Amino acid sequence: MSKFFARSLLFCLIGLYFPATADQVMPNAVIANPPMRPAGFLPPPLNPTGITLERRKLGEGIYALMSNTDFADNSGFVVGEEAVLVIDSHFNGDMAQQIIDLVRDTTALPIKYLVNTNAFGDHTFGNYIFPQETKIVAFRGTIDALRISTVEGIANTMARTVDGDLSVFDGVELRIPDQGFEQSWSVDLGGKIVQVHWLGTGMSPNDSVVFLPKERIAWTANLVFGEGSIPWARSGNINQYKKTITALRSKLDPVLIVPGHGEITSNERVEIYESYLSDVIELAKQAKANEVAIISFSDSAEIDARYKINPNLMALMTGFHRWNLRVAYGEADTDR
């Protein structure tokens, strides 16, 4: 038995025999109490093979790095008068090098900061390629999750998102962020203020938002997937996810959003997320109160047209929707 397989098996067994409580820190390879996958569920297509990042200028010194496929990872960077900050290091060394090359093609200023917006491998596995003098910053929960994770464990969990091709993780070294924060962190790059906020549980317990307060541009990672999408409550706690989206709208109110996956969007999509989560929570309460079976409730459900789903993402989002319905049903309080 290979070391890679043995470690992967260990993390699966941890998830099976030691289910987590809400306040436990979990390795990033494990979901606490995941629902059964509903009919039609598809893993997000994240394989970085052949992915090219397109640099899009959003403002002076502000760049989105957009994947050339519908849902593979995006990134970005901000250039001040003195330094550069990069948002997420992507999937592996090759993708991280693409990011660095695009920065170097733009400016000779040092990459002083790298922000990891969550603990998933597609956002952190390129960390080791960045210069040692680059300070990596993340929410404290992200750091805690990574400290008890392994490349093998995370890769095993993500295998279905890369069509089982674990070679995309070859050579990856787990580099833990250097500096953590509890609620927010801010830096002045020289005439360019960048903030990072943890607003609460979202798609994962650790989703963070990179925000430019003057320009009101946000990188939302997995919290908001982008134009034509709905949220995915992968880690449960769907009521808190709604509160986090409300906080994003009320506290930051970004006008332009660069998602971790999908196309650039606006604050209208945040309002759609908020409405969608409210509706799913209420539908689940009604179904549970009426003793509708969970499979009947979730597994043939379709997404209401008012959520304006990107046709290219419809199959993926339908699976997310059915997952969300199962989560909401399991967490519903019917007051009975």
C-alpha cells in the first residue's frame, strides 16, 4: 500500500468514525456530517490541466486572473506604489507560476503578500512556489485546518473534481500561511488599501473576502461563485451561510465581484444568493413539517428561473441546489 493511499484512507476513516461537531477544527480533507449526494449531483470541474489565466484590468493596479473555462479557479492581484498582493495561489506549482509570470509581466514590484481565501487545495496548493519573502495571510480557521491536513488527504477529497487525475498534485508541498487574523486584516500597498474579511461560515467554515474599500471590488472565493450561479452549502450550516451573505451585502456592499469560480458579477448576485438561501430554508421547513420524504423533496428539484442560472452551469448548479435542499431539510426546525 502506497503512503499516499494509506494517508488518504486514514482521513476517510477519520470522517467516518469521528464525526465533527460544529466547533471542531477539521482537516480540510473531511466534511463534518455530509449529506448523501443527491441524484444528479456533479462535482465541480476544477482540473487545471490546460487552464490559461486571462488578465483583466479592473482599475488602476487592480487585476482579475480569470480561468478560460466555466468553473476552474480564478485569482487576481493588486499593485500599489510599493508592493503587490496576490489573491490565492491556485491548484499546483504550474498554475502558481502562471500567476507569478502575469504579475511579473505587469510590474517589477515585489510580491509582498499572498492571501489564501480558504483552506482548499485549489486555493492554497501553489503557495510553495511563491518567494520565501512573500508573507502568506489567511483567516485563523484556514491555518488551523491546514495544520492538521496533508497534501494527500486534500487531494483524495478533491479527486472527483479533477476526474480522478491525481497527477495534477504532483510535486505539491503544503506551505502553511505565515500570518493569521480573526475577523479582518488590512494592508496599505502604497496608495492602495486592501482588506481581508472573515464574515462567517459560507461554502466552508473558512471562506474569506478580499476587499478594496475605495473601489468596492471584492474577491469572494467560494462564498459567491459568480454570475449565473447559486451557493453550495458544502459544509452545512445553511442558516449561517445566509447570515454571512447578508453581512457581505450590508457591511461591504461590493459593486464588482471576482468569484473564485465562474464569471465576474455584481452586487445583484449577492442579493440573489440571499433570496435563494431564504427560500431554500423556508421550503425545507415546509417539507419537513408536512413530513415529505427528503429524497422526494430534493432529488428531482429544479432551480427556479428567477435565479438566472448560466445555461453552461445548469447541471452543476442543479446538483448544488439539491445538495442545499438536503442540508436545509436536515437542519430545519419546524417548531413542532
